[in-house]
Amino acid sequence: MFRPNPFPLPDEGAMEGFLVLSNGTIYSGALRGAQRPASGEVIFNTAMTGYQEILTDPSYKGQIVTMTYPHIGNYGTNAEDLESRRPFAAGLIVKELCPVPSNWRANESLDDYLKRAGISCLEGIDTRALVSALRDRGAMPGLIAPAEGADLQALRREAASLPVMEGMNLARDVTVDKAYRWEDIEPSRNGARYRFKVVAYDFGLKYNIARMLAARGIDVEVVPCGTSAEDVLARKPDGVFLSNGPGDPEPVREGAEAVRKLLGRVPIFGICLGHQILGLALGGKTYKLKFGHHGANHPVGDLKTGRIEITSHNHGFAVDEASLPPTVRVTHRSLNDTCVEGIESLAYPAFSVQYHPEASPGPHDAAYLFDRFVKMMEERDGR
């Protein structure tokens, strides 16, 4: 199926481009940003804002992100709203890309930022039709390509041969090369003394997670995803944090193996991929969701309190509740599709959530999770 662009190109002379899905469907639009070929799993995100945080979240490694909100880029980009050392998303798809931002914090337009980052953006396609297709058929591989000189049948064959997300250990591609302290990235403003030391596994760590830990008096040391449990314990941490990250959790075997050895030795808190890795370490399994959860407005139920949290999500996999042993309890559940959004161990001081409490869409509905981690370390330390 070929879906021509139902809207005029944004300006005269714009380069035409295609989105080609692995099922053979082709959408046409205008190429923006880097204007070069890109490939990845095509997903959709329902957030109205936060496009810069999405692009720089390592969890989006290997994904082309379709924004469902029709007008993207209106507040530009800036140097402060980065979630990692560089952008990791494979590509961006929008209905309309704002050419001139209007915000006092903006340093440059989104288009200029994408050009500098080497990320291609396809603008002007019918994003409603694309999202409907992804909801019906599931997230699937796809590619963005310039239309000039393109062989549509060759592009279809290339898209059909793209790898799927299952089986990909992308944490290895986004993790840091060597350990570092968060204090070296963002020094404490008030010079406060740290109460605890936490070793954070970087499976794709977002900066605001480290920032929220540090704000609670925690000295955060970030280590590569392949760091052994023995190496972590040698650093004498008060707790261990398991970060978010991209790809399939099951191939990240080194992470689950390390966590198994750490269980019972130190309190453990995991978010997103870290939640899935904790689930695997505790004896559970994970599975691929049809089109995943990607957005900043997902309702989650806290099964302990009955409260509802408005949360930020970015995950294509989930913990299989039926696979969890009796020593693991489900603590949070998605109110959209009932999938597991939080677990805790009944045998060890360890818990995790699938969603992103540091993203604060509620805005503070889930901040208590960081305080819970601190309380765990206080109880272990006898404070």
C-alpha cells in the first residue's frame, strides 16, 4: 500500500521522503533534520511535550518515534533539557514541525537540533493513519528514506529484512565505557554532605533519575551495564539502582546475573528496563507488548493504597505476571491494559516500577518511590 502525503509540503522546495514499514506500507512526507536514511522499530508516543527528552532518552535507542500530538517543536530546544550525553532515537515522525520556536529558554529550533544531531525527521504524513496501523498490527520495523531516485520495491525489501526488537541487547550500545560519579556531571549546589552511596547500573540511565537520587542526599556512582556483582559490592554501596534502557530485557543476561548475586546484600530499586531485569533475577519472565506504552499520560494503580498515578511510560516489553514466583508481589498495574507496572520481593529489600517516576507528569505522583528507596537504606543501616 502506498499512502501519498494528503497535505502540501511545508514549504516550496522541501525534500520529499518516505516511511516504509516492514509490511510494505509506504507513507510520503517532507524530510527534515538530517535528511538521511534511518531505520528502527516504528512506535508512537502520546506526549504533548518533552520531545527533546524523548530524543535524548537512551531507552529510545533503535526506535523511530511518531509523535501523536500534531504540532511539535513550538518551544524549540535548549542545553538544559537533555536526558543523556547525546540523542539516541533513530528518527522522528511528526505531523507538523514548528520552524520558529517561541520560548525564552530556546537555544535553537528542533529542526536545527535534529540536523546537528544527525537525526532524520519525516514531516507532514497522516500520523493518525500511521498510529491506527501500529495499534492494529503492532509496532514494526521501518525505514525513513529520501524519495529522490528511490526504488520503492527495493525499499520494501529492505524494510522487510530489518531486525525486530526481540532478542536485541541494546543496553550494551548505550551504556557508559567506565564508571563515574554524578557529582562530576552536576555538582551539588549547596555542598550538602551525602547520607548514602548508591551504585547505579547504566542500562541507559536518564540524567533526571540521578538528579532525583542526589537531591535526597545520595552519592550516585554510575557503572557500565556489564559490571559484576563482586565489583559493585567492592565499592561498598548502601544501595543499588537499576536504570532504564532500550531493547529486550532477556538478552541482558549479565545484568540479571549480577542482580541475583546482589539480592539480599543491599537494597535494590529498579526503573523500566531495571524493573524487567529485577523481575528476571527474581525468577520471572518478560514478553513483548503489541505496540508498547510510550507517553506521559498513562494511569497506573497503586495496589497497596488504591491511589491512581499519572505516569510517563516508554517500554515495549513487560514482566509476565503469571511467571512470577510466590515470593514476588505485584504492586502497581496499568489501568489501560492491566499489565504489571511494579513489583516487590517478599524475601529481599528490592522493588521496581515499569514507568518513569523521574519524568513527573503527575507532576509528583510517583516521587515517593525515591523516598521509599531511601527508607530501605535507612532501615538497613539502622538509622
